[in-house]
Amino acid sequence: MDKGLTAAVVGGGIGGLAAAATLTRAGVVASVYEQAPELGEVGAGVMIGPNSVRLLRRLGLAEAIDEVGGWVGEGSTYYRHDGTRVAPVMTTDSSGLAAMYGMHRADLIDMLRRAVLDSRIHPGHRAVSFDQDAQKARVMFENGAVAEADMVIAADGIHSAMQRFVTGQATPVFSGQVSYRGVLETARVPDWPTRVFQVWMGEGKHIIVFPLRAGKLLNFVCFVPADTEKRESWSAPGDPDALRAAFEGFAAPVTGLLRQVDSTFWWGLYDREPLAEWTSGRLALLGDAAHPMLPHLGQGANQSIEDAFALAVVLRDVSSADVPAALRHYAQVRRRRTDVVQANSRRSGERYDQVNRTADSRDLELIDTRKLRAWIYDYDVEAEPELTSWTGPPARP
């Protein structure tokens, strides 16, 4: 039911569309403003963990997940570079009811936009400025348009144009690594298992492979050190021969897969130190605009989806006057979780690449990370007591 609240969501990626979908479900009239001329994502895969699979099912997307996702199951394994098995990869929550899926970003974007009315999606809108008063917030766009709403949700990524209106512009931190990524038809590597998630780890580098599109495609992501800082890019072409050279000496399954790579893309890996603030009045940050993460736990998209559902919970029964307080509460609760996930995403990459560790100590740590994975996967943001019990700001005297 329409509660009369309105939201302008800046950014039409995973976090922005998830926010629009969940806010709509909560009765908020949410409109999405995306700077690109059309919604879409370049060809790359993303892991959707049990903690967000259960949430997406509540949006009515269970059938779509099974249709376009690559289910990941038993047999998922961490390996040393020489093929030595280290430990199984946890791929479900502790109950076994919510699983993990590899998804092509374009498929995930398309799936999420099904939960948002077409009339509420506005491509070709690059946000350039923001202001607000006691009653409304306004975001201004390069094309001259202005969107006015009870709140503005900035889901516009690590280079957010809206972040500066919340806190001082935070500089992204280069990780010292670049990642090659791409997809292969499974028919080209018939001996590679199609329903598993695999991590192959060498000193200073590692490769992750998982299925997409119901197992018809394999997504590979190869992490290597960089001598100099590289720009963040989803579409810079990589050199397949350089990629193969970087993984010489790895076991035959890895080198055999990389021999089939005809094209690849690379991107520099960045995150950012936690921000002091996520909100300013009627403006709130969400997803990478608030907490960009390195990909080593596969939680960037998942934490954005959790953010979206958390927003909807605190906004479900508030008046327009109470929106700033609701947004502050959302940020306070979410930061306690995302700070932990963000820090452990860094540590996970160091672990895979054996930074300041022996191979044996790294292997023991990976076995122990089931505790962390369970903490991440078992969490249900819609059942978070600090969110569900919030009834608004204290009554004014």
C-alpha cells in the first residue's frame, strides 16, 4: 500500500534497484535515476550468498534465481595451486535451506528491475547536486531535471557523486592487486565441474571459478599483484597470454581452463576505509557508496541487498517528519555489520594469497573461516531486532 512517502534512488545498479524494489514493497513510492542511457552491466559474474538469496525470494524472485543463476553445491573446494585439497567451501546457511548462486551481473540487474515499475526507472540522469530543507530533499541532474522526494538514497557506487553531501569525499584505497575476469562456455572445458565453486591459491595470486546461467557458463576471476596503481575499470581489455603466464605452475585444471580464454577484462581492486557518516538529514548512502568491499568474500552485492531490505524495515511505518531519524537508525545498525564484512574481505584476500603466512597456517585459517561464513550466511536482516523493534525517534517534549 502507498504510504505517501517518496524516495529518489540515485543509481540503477544492484543496490539501487534492490532499494527501489524493497521500498516499493514497504509502500514507499521509489524512483530510480541512472546516469547511463540504459540499465545494464558488462559481462561479469557475482556471487549471491544465502544471506541475500532468502531476501530475493521474498521479492518473488525464487523462480528467476533458479532460472538464471548457477547453483553452487557440494564439491566446492579450496585448493593449493598444485591441486592439494585444503577444505570444502561452505555454500549454504547452517540450515541448508538457502544456497549460493553465481549470477551474471546483467541477469541480476534484469531480475531486480522486474520488481520495479518501468515508469519508475529513469536512465540518462547523472546526479550533480543535492539540497534539502525540513520537508523534502532534492537531487539535481546534469540534464536539468530535478527530483524531489521525502528522501534520497545514494546507491551510485564507490565514486558516488552524492557522498560529498554526507561526509568529506573519501579516497578509494588501492589493494595492490588487479583482477582478470571473464566467462567461458562450459562446453569448452567439459572436464570442469559445473555446479561447484573453486578457489585455487598460490603465493601472491589466486583464481576463483563458479557457474553462471544454470551451469551453461563458467565465470573466472584471477587475482594478481600490480606493480603500479591501476584504474578501476570493468571493461579494460586484458591480455590472455599475460594471464596464462601469471598462472604458470598451477595444476592442470587451472592451466587447461586458461588455455581456453580468448578474451578477458581486468580491473584494479579498491575499497575504502569505513566512513564516519552514512546519512545527512534526508540523504542516505547505500552499498558501495557507503562501504565498498574487496571481492574476496563475495559479499559486495549481498551487503548492498541487505542494506536495501534494512532501509525498508525502518521506513515501513514512519512519517515524512521522521525520515531523517529512520535513516540514521538504518546507518547505525548496518555499519556494525558492514564494517566487519569489509575488514574480513581484506583479510580473506591476504589469506588466499598467503600474505605473512605459511601455506599450512593459511590452510588452517580457511578451515576456521566456516564460523565467519556461518555468521554472514545465517543472518536475516529483516529479523534484525534492532531494526524490527525500532518504532521511531523518541517523542518530542
